[in-house]
Amino acid sequence: MAAISGIESVLVERGAFGGFGASFERLAFTQAVTDELSDRPVDLVAMAGFGTVLAQPIHDRFGGRILNTHPRCSRPSPGGTQSKRPSLRG
């Protein structure tokens, strides 16, 4: 989606920080992601489908500008991810 819209994308390899095992270095990974974003003119960090919980540094740098679109935070919709109890109601 980003490429179609002309938006740059960058990959920070989780494997370089211990992958998905017990040796995962969450703080170092978060700092690497934060550094990559900080090098660019970022107005909003959209965590669309991003399954890793990031540590405090990203919140310190981009506080109030992070949007988490995890399926549990949205209403169920036909054709989309269904959840039994949406976290947000309105």
C-alpha cells in the first residue's frame, strides 16, 4: 500500500534482534525502529498489522502520534477480522 501511494517503507529486521525467541531484544529493536522513523518527516506512526509490542522509546519520541489498528481495537465488519468482543464501542 505504501509503494502505491508513493510512501517510503523501511524494514527493520526483527531477526537481527533475536527474532521471535526468548533472546528477543525488545528495547534495542524499538530503538532501531524509532531511529529509522526519526530520520524521516513522520507525522503519524500507523501500526497496521504490526504484531510486536514496542518499548517506551517510540512512545517518548512519537507520543500522541501512534495509531494502532490491531483487529481487537476495531469493530467487527463483514469480510474483515471478526472479534467476539471489540475493545472499542461507539
